[in-house]
Amino acid sequence: MKIGLNLAKVQFNKNIVAVSSLIKNDLRTENELTFLIGKSITKDGSYFSLSLDSVQDASSHFLNDFLIDRLAVHGITSDFTYQLISRDSTFYLHSPKRFEKEDSILIFPLELEGYLPKLIGERLSLELQFKDMNTFFLYQLNGLTIPSLIFMLAIILVVVWVLKSFYWQRKVITTTNEFINNLTHELKTPVFSIGLATKLLEHEDVASQKPVIKHIRAQVDRLKNHIDKVLDLAKLEERKRVFALTALDFYPNLKQICEEFEAITNLEDAQFEYDLKGEHYILKAEASHLENAINNVLDNAKKYSDNSEISLKATVCNKKLLIRITDNGTGIAQKEQRLIFQKYYRVFDGDLHKVKGYGLGLSYVKKVIKNHKGTISLESELGKGTTVIIELPLVSHG
């Protein structure tokens, strides 16, 4: 609308210039109108049988009608007044109506030439006065005004709707995180109790019970890690700093992860093999989070595979640690591959989940890898398994 108003003002000024030239040309020579105006401004009523006041009044109305016609020819229909004035501010003639003094008035003076100035022997100007030009300019926009107002209203409504949706969604996320935090904190107590009971059993165990107790302790530790992981995920979403990245050799950590996972798979009749190329993986990392992330991917590979065959291969390529974890599981459909890293999203198998869970694990993994300035992706095909690829930047020994 602002642009439209500016264009309307420019067009108005252009029309005023054009109509000024036309008016000056019509009043340049002696004709019926200029003759009547001349008698009025020289106060010569001898030619008419009317009084001088009547002659002046007639001149005022005839000149007003003449100006209305010339302005209308160039599309100017705004209210106006005029006055015929000399150089020394002597008023000779004015329009039948006058604007109030407090009105905002726009003045366009036209210096007349020819017959009338010569008749009185001095310079003569015709001042055109306009008021309330903004209303006129808006009227000139015609069909643009209402669509512009509707468009502005639509923008306001959309902004309000977006803000309302944002705050509603934020409230839902905050409530959900509070629920998860409270739940996980409550879970810590029974996990601690189970761990304590397992330690007591270790002191009185017999040889046949050792593998079972060891397995229980491993699962209790894993459950504790999962609880910590959920709490840390909430902190990440609240943008609280939970990472303290330090340079370390991640090779021993990764080897220990593989050895512990191999022991678990042996107890569960699954097959696992690993191949770690090189001897040092110098990363800037927070070891516990990175270990949890890799453990989570391995755990998923085992859970979603029947007669699991899982492999982990680590190589160094282009100053990056490349970890590929492959399974022979059910695979993931193409349309769902881009969704599995979203919080609470889980791949459905019919109407039921064969594997219980909350869809938090891979969301946590992605956030951890991202905070280590790495990337995670996957390659999968239904019925042929899945490969998860993790890339982490290496740092120099110095």
C-alpha cells in the first residue's frame, strides 16, 4: 500500500503539471471567460446591466466550473478551492467555497500569462488549493486497497496462529520432559536396590550361578545407563551443557565395548564379530556419552534381528573415524529411514511392536554424534538388514 500511495502521489503531481499547462493556455487569450474575469478584477460593471457584486459572483462560479472541467479531464476529482492573487498579495477573485484555516492544504500556484496580467498591468497568479489528499490517493488505488487490507489481516492471523502453535507445542514438550525426568528419577531407586542385591549375591555365589549373576549385573548397569541417557537427552533439548569434550584415544573404549557386547551375544546365542583397524583413535569426545551411543546402536542391531549376525568395523579414512555396524535384521523401509532419528518415532510391524521401547534411543544417539561434530546415517533394505554408519572427526596427536 505504501508503494501504491507513493505511485498515486507521483501520478497526481504529473497530472497537475499537465492540467496547469492546459489552464494557463485557455486563460492566455481574450475569450468569454477571461473577458468576464477581466471586468470583475478591474471592477468595471459598465458593460453589464448587473451590479458589480453580481458580476464578480458570476465570474467566480464560471471560473470554478471551468477548473472543475479541466481537472476532471486529467482524472483529478478531489475537493479544491482557488484564488486569483497579484504579486503584492492583492486578492481579486476566489472560489465560491473556502477551506477552514485548520485544514491541511496543498497549494499549486499557476502564474498566468497574456490577456489578464496585461489588463491589470502586473503579475497575476491562480492558486489551486487541495485538502485531504491521502483520502484521494487511497481512492485512486481503487481495487488495491481492500485486497491489501485483506492480505495484511491474513498475515496477522497466520503469525498469531504460528505463535500460538509454537507455544502450545513448547508446553507439550516441557510437560513431556518433566514426566520423563520424574519417571526416570523414580526408576533409579529400584535399579540401585537390584544392583546392591546382586553385589551381595556375588559374595555367596556358587560356580553355576556366576554367569547368571554376571548377566544380571550387566543388565542392571545397562538399565542405569539408559536412565542416565534419558535424563541427559532432556538436558540436551533444554540446551544445557552436558558435554565436556576432551582429547582422548577412543580405541581402548571401542575395544572394550566390543568385548562386552561379544560376551552378551555369547549368552544369547547371537553372533558378533568386530574388526578395529589401526591402533589409535584420537577424538575430542565425552567418553561415557559416546560409549552409550554406540552401545545403543549395537543393542538395536541385536533386538531387531532373529538369529542375530552382527558386525562392527572401524577404520580411519580422511581424518575421520568410520564405524559401520551391520545386522541381518528385518531392515527399514525407505520412507521410514529419515524418520527413525526423530524422538518417540518407532518403526511399526503391523499393529504391534515386537520389541518394546519408547523411540528415544536413536534420538539420543543422533544428538550425541552431532555434539561430537560427527554424522550418523544408515543403509537398509527390507528383509536384508541394516548398516548404521557413524563418522567422527579425528584430531592430531599434538
